[in-house]
Amino acid sequence: MKKFIINIVIAFAALSFTSCEGFLDTEPTDQVSSATAMLTLTDATNAINGLYSDMKWYDYYGAYIPVLGELRADDLQTKDSGGGWVAVYTMDYSSEQSSYFELWNKCYEVIMRANTILENWEKIPTSTTNDITTKNDIKGQALATRALVYFDLARCYGYPFANDNGASLGAVIITKTVSATEARKPRSTVAQTYNQVFTDLEEALPLLSKSKNTGHMNYWSARLLQARAYLYTEQWGLALTAAQDVITNSPYTLASRANYVNYWSQEGGVETILELLVRRTSHLDDDGGYNSWYYPLWHGSEINSTGRIIPTQSLIAILKNQTADIRSLMIRDGSTSIISDHKDWLGKFPGTGYVDAKMNNPIIMRLSEAYLIAAEAALHTSPTTAAGFINTLRQNRILNYTNVSTITLNDILTERRKELVGEGHRFFDLMRTKNSVTRSGGFHWCTGEAVTITPTSFKVCLPMSHSQRLIYPELQQNPGYTE
């Protein structure tokens, strides 16, 4: 198990240099230059690429974020007590289990990479206007990526903002490279963590390119993250403005109903605003993707999957056999499963180019989310306009759709279930809107406290590792966890 303090101190100690053809290369390299080697724009580009390389592994967006967002909710579940991720579904995690601290550690690896880039950014020489633009974009990407990481720390390790206006414990806020002594800081509140998110994004936005940049942060991914963070903190007017900016002015378009199924096998798809690029030569983990989120989801013959994760009957009821809605095809009939029990399965992620279902690019932001954010924010600010955003989305998903004139929060949350299933949103959506998760009947087999989870349940927040707190006592434990 990696130590938090050690991660902070050595995050850049052994990073190697690799060449890169240019800033707009769409495939991030797996290596970055160290602080002492970041002397040119090429070096800085490699350092930026290292941020995204770190984020795609199983201990961040390759598995942990979608697992935490889905298996604690009511759309997807483990089918039995065998295989991986069972403890997330059963909420059977404690401060003694170090594995749930891996996400925390990975987040700070990314933060320290970003901090090193930001501290050395001024030293990068430029000779042309294009160089200056590229240099500014590099700084913007580092800031926006750091904002995304702090956003994830706030929602995974803190209570929903709506519970107490962000008074609960959040992240340790570190905005520069630090020594081991300087790293020993207490956690800030959730509200302070979100303030850091907003501060980083406000500084990043004027620096970022508005062009598509597959596999990298740009202005529009930062703007959508801003809309998402405003939504989580119930700043409805600001969330609506940011989401509308993305909808109206970005170069992205909603995938059409005719293209929706194929969209999920495409890199740089028409509505993908931010994805992490996975290659067969740079897997999501050392086992070639077997620890990824996508491997146990896939039950088809393309890979020899364990098929451990299945849709709940609740999700099947709102999607399967709704033939007018193209998203119904995401639920594959059990007869197509190679797993012996032949349960229905989620066929949303077939792998880039349909090559290997383990090799999916984790999609972090899509244009459809902007429509859903806009609808929810408008419901609180200008309710008569909220339905329009949902109508536009449904027109691109449902054959012969008839517009509605009004919409409710439950309608929006149901639409989010249909559109975003498997992408890691459902649990956080329920918690931030003060809804409980109830998991009983159907295929559910969890018991005890895992059956009903309220926004105030202590296991909404992941624990701090007890073993880490022994060497880092300043790191406060979340309430409810015993040591």
C-alpha cells in the first residue's frame, strides 16, 4: 500500500522523460518529465500527458470512480458474493481496509503532478505567439485537472454539500509541491474543497483552448465541470449558465438516435467532451484491463469475462423493451450472455473500435450531461424552460418522441439513469438530491445497512485508512468509522 506522505514527496522523484510530437497529440504518453527536465514546451506537454495517464488506471477513473458511483446505488450490482467489488456493493468497507485509500493516494499523485507543472510553468521559454498560446493552455489543463481531482475527493470522502452546506470534512488542500512536514495538514471542509475547485476553474478557463482536444482538458470540459460543481453545491443559476454555454457554444453535438449504439465504440465521439485514452499497449492496470470497470460488465463472447456485474431489475424495468428508446439496446438479453446463469447485462461499453471490451476509454464528460444539468438547474430558477432541455435530449434518443411541457426532478433523475448508467453518477445523484438508495427484491442480495442508504449514512463517505493515520494523525477520520 502506497503511503500518502510518500506519494506527495516522491510523486516526481522518478519520472522519466519521453519525446512527443506536439501538444495536440491525442494520445497521452505514460511517462512525464521531472521538474528539473521541464525546460521546453515538449517537456511540459509530456508532463501534462502524465496527468491523464495516471487518471485512467483502475484506482481512479479506470474503475474506482464508476464503481463507487454505480455499485452503491440501484442500477447495477454484483450478481453474487464472488469476485471483485463485492465490498462496495455491500458497503462492507472500513478504516482497516487499505484498498479504499488507493483512490485518495492516486488523487494526490495527480495533484502533485499538476502542482509541479504549475510551479515550473513560468520557466518554459516561448518564442512565438503560438508558443505562448500553447504554454497558457498547458497551465489551464493543469489547473482544470486539479479541479476535477478535488471535485472527486469532495464527493467521495465528504458528505453531500446539501447535507450541511459543506461543513463536513473534505480534502487536504495542497496547491504547491511540499515536503513531508508541509504535507501533514488537516483536512479542509467540503465547502472549502469546492471553493478550491471553483478557484482553479476560474483561473483555467481564460487559458484553455476552445478547440476539440481528444483525451485532454479544454475550455468546454472545464466549463462542464464548473456546471457540475455548481449543481452539486446547489448554485442553480450559475449551473444553468455554465451548462447553456457548453450546449450553445461548444463544437460538440448530441449523438443521434441512429448513431447512439456505435457512438460507444468511437474515440473522440461527437458528444464526448473529456475521455481518457486507453491503448492495448497502455492498459488500465498491470493485468491488461482485467481490474477495470468494464471487464466484469461485459458478458459477451468477445472476452472471457467473469460477468460479475449486472443491471438491477429496477433498471431493467425502465429500459428493457422500451423499443422506441435507443438506450433500451444497452440492456442485452440474458440469452446473449456467455455466463451460465444468462442474466441480462449492460452492453454499453464494447471497447474502442469493438476490439476488446476491456479496452474502453473512460468517458468523464459528455454533452448529454450538460442538457441534464441545465434541466435540473432550470427547474430551480426558470421551471418553464426545464422541459426544453429534456425534450432535446429525448428527441435524439426516442423514435417519434412527443415533447412535454413540464418536468419534475424525479423525471430528470430517471432520465439521468437512462442516459448515464455505467458512467459513475447514480449514487452521487441520489445523495446530493437527498434521496435514499433502497436495494431489496429482484436480484439484490445485500443485507443490513447496505439495503437502505440515506444521505446521512456514515458510509456515504469513504474512510481514511487507519494504518495511514498512525503515521499521519493530522488526517482526520470520517465520523462513524472505528479504529
